[in-house]
Amino acid sequence: MTSVQGQRTTPAAQAALLRVDDLAKSYGGVHAVAGVSFDVLRGRITGLIGPNGAGKSTALGMVAGAIKPSRGSVLLNGTNVAGWPSHKIARRGLARTFQQSSDFAGMTVTENLLTARYGQRGDTLRGALLGRRYWRAEQESLTARAADVIARFDMARMANEFAGNLSGGQRRLLEIMRALMTEPEILLLDEPMAGVNPALGERIEDYLLQLKQDGLTMLMVEHEMAVVERLCDPIIVMAQGEILAEGTMEQIRSDQRVLDAYLN
Amino acid sequence: MFVHAIGFGIVTAAVMALAAVGFTVQFGVTNILNLAYGDVMTASAFVAYVSHSAGLNPWWGMVLGGLFGAVFSVLLNRFLYTPFIRRGARLFTMIIVTIAVSLILQNCLQAIWGPDFVSANMSAGASVHMLGMIFTTSQLILIAIAAVALAGLHGLLRYTRLGKAMRATASDPELARNCGVPTRRVIDGAWLLSGLLCGLAGVALVTELGSFDFTTGSAFLVPVIAAAVLGGVGQPYGAMLGALVIGLATELAGTYFDPTYKDVVAFGVLIVVLLIRPQGIFAEVASQKEVAA
Amino acid sequence: MSLAWSFYISTVLVYLGVDVMACWGLNLQYGYTGILNFSFIIYQSAGAYVAAVLTLGPNTAGSFQQYIGGANLPFPLPIIAGGIAGGLLSAVAGVIALRRLRSDYQAMVFLVISLIATAVVTSDVGLFNGPAGLSLIPQPLSTALNLSLVGYRWFYVGLTAVICLIIYAFLRLITSAPLGRSLRAVRDHEQGAAALGKNVTGLRMTSFVIGGVIAGISGAVLVEFISAWSPGGWLYQETFVLFTALIVGGTANNAGAALGALLVPVAFLEGSRFLPQFGPPGLIDALQWVAVGLMALIFVWFWPRGLLPERRRIIKLPGLPQAGTGQP
């Protein structure tokens, strides 16, 4: 059974929300990512780990559109988005967080959430000039949704605080909440636990598991092995721009190439 | 005419090279875009002017101007720029700060010496013919001074510890910081050297121009930055090359087109370089480094 | 009120209105969208020159000033045309300069654009009469209204106020709508905004061009009042005065921008007019600039967010009565 585009529509392919094929990035003579291929399966949290300089963040950046690939394809729900600017990929249902939290520091938590959704009525110049009556209803329903998200993540107390005044962990949480406001198909997380205190980190883990149970697909780059072990399946290991292994934590643990890479 | 223009271009380039190398050394080490640099040049020129009025030999004025530039720059960084940076000022805040300093300095000079042009009072000396170009003696001395100063800098950068530390910081600040560099000494050293070259260049510039006012240095700043950026930030040899290119280009443009468009050439080069040249300028390739204090 | 005072106060009020408009325009670009537009003054100037040329009438051979174009358009067309000119020039500059660049380089590019504009207008005498600039520009509606000299001035104050209100209403529509939030998102974290599907370049251009239109209108309004405009009046330092006004007054809020406009260009610079003349000519001007520079430094150090900082927008959340501004 083949589709019009000639893709393999095997059950495996259908289960993959994101298919990366031979994705590579070179800077001058340096191969940051030397041609990686992997699938991110629907409803799973796929982990992407590896020692420093492995190219994990570069790979993530290419998938999200922040970095232009030197070659390769990125199929998001069947469409090749490789090389697209990040805002266009985001409109296709891809949300992401950043290594250094990208929350909008000069706006409140609620404003951060309200600004997330693309395509709001009052978001164009024409829409703004048409006045409050044009966009008010939509804003009210967005505000209700934001209230739900805030309640779900126990952030009610900080709802009208400037995002810049939140703690590091709270800002990371805000980033995730904001991504959810866009109702994404897939969420890319770039080291979500970095710089987060353990208590808040546990909360974030719980939330991520809940989101997975709700059916959200995720790809997570992370350094903390304990977190990866608890949350991710499958796990992809990268080193020096290439994929070394892919599998469950036990499989990874016993893979010789992985051990070599980490011990070196 | 072409060859004469080249001759002028070489003199301009010599002065510009002094200034551009000074600028790039400081910018490379500290990552602060110091828009007051041109005005320090003007101030140094006024110091030389005062010393000349007091009866000293004009070439002594150059030494004094250089010293003034060096000391003033170190103090400016220590007491103004560094405190702001310690407070967490970001790149664009520093732009406001340096422009403010530029305006303050420039207008203090105007307040003291008035808005009119002042003569640099240098006798040009006999004309010398070389390779079809005509130079005055003082122009040749300027070129020689520039060459000596730059050679001295080359020696310092290559053979002294301070120089090596500065080069390391300019090429990879993260790594340098992790290795314990830049210490305060390296930063002070960078400002000192940069200020010295700035002062020398300021006096050389007004000597070459013959007369100057409180805006002369800042008018020269954009071509200097263009030369420094063209050659690669933090690369002294690049800045020298950039100065040669821009010095020649502006003189040729001035000769063949409207002389008032001379400046526009330098402006245009700077914009094109900032917008197009990828090395260390585009946000994608070099991450936005923060300032060093 | 004596005639002299009347003249003076009405003049100051017109300048205030123009500076407030200009600060609002720059505030949209810098305060809301984070664009370090160090070339702002040239868009105000474009508006002024175009409005002047469209009021002066066609350039005749024997005229004492040369310029391109020329028509005798009735009020308010020259002012509208001034706004359009500011917007068009902004569009051109924006296409060139609005791209991902480290912020100080970006400021530098804009600064150099400003220098190029000054150089071009000063050297090309056929463009806008070079360094001498344009003068004897007829004031709008002066013959039609047939007012006394002072009466006309107060009329113009009213006109300026009306235009200010229109611009204010327009800006309110933009900044209170979701579009205003998108602009601030671009200001706060460009990559984060893009990751939410926002077209950062498009948003920047929108803000930049609208700011340019406002700049152009402010220039047109001013030139039609003072009847003259020359390069010496719009050097790159003038943009710095407006930035200082925003730093002092407070960014990203229109009240702060207006306050800054009142305090810096108007109260401070106009106020020093009242000092007894001392020292050689040019000394007071020079000291004024020193003071503006010091003001900028002092405020950036002590009150970086200005006298009226951007206020927190508190939103009521349904079902969450305890939604607060949270400290424990």
C-alpha cells in the first residue's frame, strides 16, 4: 500500500508523527550533525541523549526550523518541513521549548498564555483596527482556556505576575503551558530540567507524564539520566553528530558503542 | 590623478589603520561597541593642540595625545562602562551609554574650545616624490609612525603574555573565561593599548587634515568601524587591511565622484559588511556574546 | 496674556504636540517591539520635506531654492503625504536593516542610515535645496481662515492637538489588541515568538512602518508651522534626544512617552532658553547636549525603566478569584 507521494505507509510509518531522514548540518568543515535518521512515534516521549557536543540541540533546532539543515528531510505529518522558517513549522503544530527559557519576561503569565495561539482575530493590523468588538469574544474564550491551563498547573497565584519575576523552574513550566495553548501535535523539549530545582522538577515530570497520557507526542533532549529513564521510551543516543543507538533504557545501557561514547 | 589619489589613500589608510586596530583590539576583547572612540580621538588632538600652543614640539604633542587617549580610555572603562556592565547592562544599553559619552565628550570640547575650526599648526615640510605620488615630509613621518606603532603592537600581541591573553579572549571568549582569562589586567591592557592607538590616530588625523573642530573625530569613526568590521572583529591585521581598502576606496571615490560622497562610501561599506558578512556578525553563526568587564 | 507670551507659549505647545507624536512613534518601534531605531529622525524629516514641497508649489527656474517635485496641495493633503513619505522611507530602510543582527550592530546600521540620509540631502542640492534647506513654506489655511497672527497660532495648537488625539486613538487600537501582545513577544524573545508561529519579520516591519508614518506626520505638522526645514535640524543626535525622552519618561506606555516628550525636548531644552545668555555663542547649546547625555546616563543607571514604567496588565481569570500577582 503506497500513498500518492510514494511514501511507505506501513503501520510503522503511520505511527510516526515525525520522520527525520539523513538530516545533517555542517559549519564550514565541521559536521555538527552528520546525517541522522529517526522517527518520533505518536503518543510517546522520545528521548534524545548524548554527551556534550553530540549535536542533539542542533538536531532539535533543525527539526524546529531554528537552524537551516545542510541536507535531509523532516516529515511532519507527511509534509517535509526541512528548511522552513520556524514560524511556519510552528503553525503546522510543532511546539518547542528552549534551553534558556523563552518566556516573555516583560509580560505577565496570563499574557504569555494568551499570546500563544496563532491566528487570533486581533492579531493582524486589520483586526486590531476593527476594534475591540471584533476580537473580544475570541479573547474571552482564550482567557477561559488560559485559566484552565493555569489551574491545571497550579500557577493561579502567579497568574498576573511578570514572567520575568518567576523562578527558573516556574519559567520553564510557563514555557510548557504556553506551548500547550497552541494545541500542538508534537512538543519538542530542549533540556527542560536544566537549572530547575528538584521539587519543581518532579512536578514538571508529573505534568509531562499526564500530557503523554492525554496523547501528546514529545521529543525531549535531556542530560539528567534519571529523568530520561522515568519519562522516555524510546531513547536515541547521539554522539559526535551521529546516532549510536536507539531503544529502551536497558537496551541503551548495554550497547557497547554507547558505553564507549560516554566513557570517552 | 589615479596615482595621486592612491597616494592620498595611503596616508588616510595609515591614520585609519592606527585607529581601526585600536578599535578592533578593544572591541575584540571586551565586546563593547564604543561609539565614543572617535571623540577620544578628538580630545587627544586637543591635548596635542594645547601642548603645541604651550610651545612644545608638535611631535611631542603626538606622544601626549597618545598617553591621554590611553589613560582616558582605561578610566572611562573602569569608572563608567564596567559599572554598567556589572549591573547587567546588555548590548543595547551600552550603545546608549557610549553614545551619551560621545555626546558629552564632544560637547565639552565644544564648550571649551568653541565651535570654530582650530589649526593643527603643523608645517607640512618639503614635498617628496615617490613612485609618481607626492607626499609631504610630515605625511611620510605619519606613515612611519603608524608603521612603527603597528609593528610594536604586532610584537606585543605575538610575544608577550598580555598579548597572547588578549588574542585568546578575542578569538574565543567562553574558552578564555573558563581558563581564567580575561582578568581585569587583560581588559585594562586592551583599553590602554586601544586608547594609545586612538590618541595617536587622533593627533595624526588632525595633522593630516590641517585643521579640526570638535566633530572631527566622530566624523572619522564610521570609516574606522567599517575598516575594523571589514577586517573581522578582534583581528588587528584584518583591521589594517580593512583600513587600506577603505582608505583607498574613499579617496578614489572622492576623486572620481563628488568629494562629499567620500563618506557615503565608508557608510555603505559598513552597512553592507554588517548585514552580509557572516563571520562573527550574523546572529546565527556567532551567538550573541555578552559584554566583558 | 501679552502678545509675546502668547506667541511663545503657542509655539512651545505645538513643539510639545509634535514631540509627543514623535515619541509615540518611536515608542511603538522601540518600547513595544524592541527595534533600536537610531535613524528615527530621518522619517520625521522625510515627512517634513515632502509636506513642504507639496505646499511650496512647483519649483520654478528663477526660484531661490531648488527641490524636486512641488505642488500646491491644500490642507490636509501635505500632512497626509508627509505621513506616507515617512512610511515609505521606513519600508525601504526596514527591508534593508530589519534582520536578525546583534542589537548593537542593529543600532549601528540604523545610525549609519541616518548619516547617509544627512549626507545625501546635504550634498544633492537639487533634492531639497541642500544645506540651506527649504524656507518660506506657506502655513496651511492661513488665507482661508483669515485669523490674526496670534489667532492663527492658537488655531494651529488646536490642530496639533487634534492630530495627536487621532494618533493616540490609532495606537491604542493597536497596542490594546492581541497585536500589541505579539509585538511585545517579539521584543521579549524573538525566537520564542517565532516558535509560536508569529512572523517576526512581518511584525517588525509593521511596527516600523507605522512608526515611520507617525514620524512623517509629526514632521509635516511641524514644518507647516515653522515654515522652514534644513539638515542642521535633523542630525543623528536628535534621535538620541527622543530616546532619552523615552528612557526618562518610560517605555512601552504612551503616558510615559508623552511625559518624556514633555520633560526632555520641551521642558528641558526649551526651558534653558530662559537662562541668561552667558559665555560665547554656542556654549549654551553645547552644555545642553552635555546635559542630555548626562540625563540619559543618570536615568539608565538609577531609573532604567523610566518615571512611568510599563505597567502590569492584570487580567481577570474566570473561575480563579485568587489569581494574583503572587508573592507567597
